[in-house]
Amino acid sequence: MTRLPFVVALCFFSFVSVSAQVNPLRVFERDSDSTESFQAVRIKEVKLLYVPRSAKLTSPVTFLNRTKTLNKKFKRFVPQSFWEKGHEFGLNINEVAFVNWNAGGENSVSALANMRFIRNYKFRYLDWKNELRLRYGLNAQEGRQLRKTDDQIRLTSTFSFRKDTITNWYYSVNASLNTQFSNGFNYPDRTTPISRFMAPGYLFLSAGTAFIVEEDKFNFFMSPISLKATFVLDETLSNQGAFGVEEGERVFTEVGFLITNTWEKEVFKNVLMNHRLSLYTDYTRRFGNVDIDWEVNFNLKVNKYINANIGTHLIYDDDIRFDEELADDGTVINPGEPRIQFKQLLGVGLTYAF
């Protein structure tokens, strides 16, 4: 009993001693020189026994800086599109004028307009290319009537599929349509048209395989089964049996072997080459007699809007005959013969792509 007061006193002083120790959580007030930050630091190696209700715990070092307003405008997010679109318009003008020119000559102006529209789709194993080309040219020379120098409508669509994303070989289906805008004449005769819109018109439907290199814009297509349809929708020309159709018929179809190649390459700086080749032979009528359609153009770019064009176009079609002789009653005396058709182009003009 004599020791009880001593034990009580010892416990009391121990409790007071522990309570007098430093609070294990130190909350530092805002420093006037800081960037208005708060931080709570725990004392090292001291077990946290008591946390005041007003304390707010954070990481040992955390700065909550004042938020700044955004002045920079960000572009709206646009999902990736697998479509490629292109539009191009060109106009070439050539002019020659003479005033009191002793050597002689005739004033002339010629213009050639061309347009190109592209819609391509590419995603993994699929490749779908669509292109429309339009060309029309006129020439006005002093002392004679206006003449047409160029006339073309060409629509092409190719759908291709490959088994993986590594190979360049595709299974491919191709369709193309070629015709013209207005009447064609054998100048200087302007009374009897020798061609019209869809007279002729050529339609190709082909299935085969294609070797495509996107980086080089190279396409080689080979079709063992190709349908060629020749349209002569003008009654007068169809009655004459023009362009290989039977007399009085407006459509002639044949099946043959088709090879096409397109290639676009920058051969020199600001010099772009466009190459297109089509070879076709019919299985039933004249197998081995090849129809050729070969076009090569060089585009020399001066600046964004001015360029020069140099091009050639060669055609050989066994169904297009020259020097045909007809009797008075319309019967054919001499069916004529096919010839190589060649056209050369040189011009300077404006180009606008959008």
C-alpha cells in the first residue's frame, strides 16, 4: 500500500511527458515569397499517432500552381479518312499575231482546257481508284472557221484486293469508258460529221491481276478475260458500219486479252512524267492484231500556277479505216486500211489544283 502513491505519480508524469512531445505532423503556413503553395511534411522515422481534424495531408512535396488560361486555339480533331481527293484544272493558250510582217503569216489563237478529278480509297487490303479526265481544244485562224483540235472524255475505275499488306500483287477488276464531247469533221469539210458523242464510245470491263507500287505510282494490269464494247449511237454512222460495227448496228462486243500500264514519276526536279499504255487483242476476230493506245506527257512546273506541257498520243485501231471508197448507192468499193494515228502537244498555260 505504501508503494501505490508512488506508482500513480510515476504514471502521471509519464503521460505528461508524452503529451509534451512535438506534434508529429507539421503544417507549414503559406509563405509570402512562394508561388502560393502548400505542403505538408512528415517528420522522419516518427510514427504518426495523432492527426488533428483540421490537417490536410498531401504528398511530401506537392505544388498546386495557379491555373493559367489557354490563349492558343487548337484545331478540331478530324478522324482519319481513307479517301484521297484531287481536282485539277488547266488552260493552255497559244497565240501568234503579225503586223506588217514582210515574211507573211496568219494570226491564230488556240486554247486547250483540261480537267482531272480523282477519288481514291485505300485501306489495308483494298485499293479503289477512280479518275475522270476531260480535254477540249479549239483553234481560231485568220481567214478560216473555228476548228476543234482536241476532244476527250475518259472515265476509269479500278477495284483491287490483296491477301496481305506486304505483297504488291492484287486481284483486280477494271472498267473504263472513252468518248468525246462534240462532232468531229474531216476539215475543211464541215457538213458531214465523222464522229459524235458516243460515236464511237469504247467500254472495257476486265478482270485479272495487277502489280501496284503506291510509292512510285506504278500500276501494271493484265486481264486474260476482257470485254470490249464499241458504241456507235449515231444512226448515220452506224448505217455506214463505222468503227467496226455491222451496218445498221449500234453496238459491237468482243472478248480479248488486255494489258494496261500507268506510271507517274518526277524524272527531274519540277518535271513530272505521266505514262499510260493500253494493249488489246481480240480472241475471235483477229487474235494477235493488237490495238494500241499510248500516251506520254511531261509537265514542266514553273511555279504553283504556271507550267508547260509536252506530250504525245499514239493510237492504232484495226477497226478504224482510212481512205474508204463508197459507191453512189452507198456500197463499199474500197474498205480502206487502218493507220497509226499520232498527236503531239506543246503548250504553256495555267494550272490550278484544289
